[in-house]
Amino acid sequence: MAHAAAGDAEDGALLVPLLDARKGEVYAGFYRARAGGIVEIAEDAVLPPSVLATRLGELASGGARP
């Protein structure tokens, strides 16, 4: 899903594909768009939405590897 979005995303855009993991959680991948492709910036995770929101805030402010 991140690869599909990367072609239309600005370089450096945060890409976070999500799938319903059931039981109130989501599967999430964390990537940045780079030169028409993607770079993983954090490991995939299964998270409740509240933790995902915190993680997204950290990533948006630069709290992850490039």
C-alpha cells in the first residue's frame, strides 16, 4: 500500500498504511516517500488507535530514523 501511494506523494511525506487488526487495534507500517519509492522508518506494529496517534506525532516531528 505504501508503494502504491509513494508515486503521488511529495518527497519526505509520511506514509502509514493501516489495516484493521480487530479487537480495537490496527496493523500499521511506517514509511517515508523518497525519490518515487519508500524508506521504512519504523517497524510494522499492531497498535490501539491511541498509541498510533502518539507514534504518528513522534514520527511527524522527526522521532524516527531517516
